[in-house]
Amino acid sequence: MQNLAALLMQMERIESEVSSRLTGLKNRVVQGEAGDGLVKATGDIWFNIRSIHIDRDRLSQKTYDLGTLETLIVEAVNAAIKEARTILRTELGGVIGAQVPPEFANFFGRTEDNGH
């Protein structure tokens, strides 16, 4: 029973530390870009994209087809999400001993290769 009590206390400490760190990150802004800065995506730590900016001066200097522009937007958004995952992994990894439970692996950007 003593081991169970110690484990529960440790879990409460971890939960408190994770909560504290997440609170500290709530206003953290992440940014991703593509096309050498032609497209920038800005979001938050929870993978919400807040804005997409396309540099209109650079856009007018060269003709981009719609498909290329759409691809650059996707790349910028993915870069912002990757930054958010990196920040979360760094901030929370120290608290949970750098061990991410398997059920949360995809949340932090780690996926198993299943032939996809």
C-alpha cells in the first residue's frame, strides 16, 4: 500500500507540474513559413492556426499557380504545427521523464511507420 500511496503522490506532482507548464504556454505563438517566407502561418501551442500571411510584394514579382500556393500554405501550417509539437515535447518531456505514453505519441509528432 505504501508504494501505491507514493505512486499517487508522484502522479499528483506530475499533474500539477504539467498543468503549470501548460498554463505558462497558453499565450505562446508559433510560426511556420514556406517558399522562403512567401507564406507564413501563425498559430498557438494547441495547433490552432490564427492567421495566414502571404507576402503580396513577393507574390506579385513571380507568377504562382494556385496549386503551388496551396502547397506552400500547407507547408507553412505544418511547420507551425511542428514547432508547437517541439515546444510541447521540450516543456513536458522533462516533467514526465521524456517518456511519452504510446497513446500520445502522435500528438507529439512521433508516428510509427505503418506503410503510410
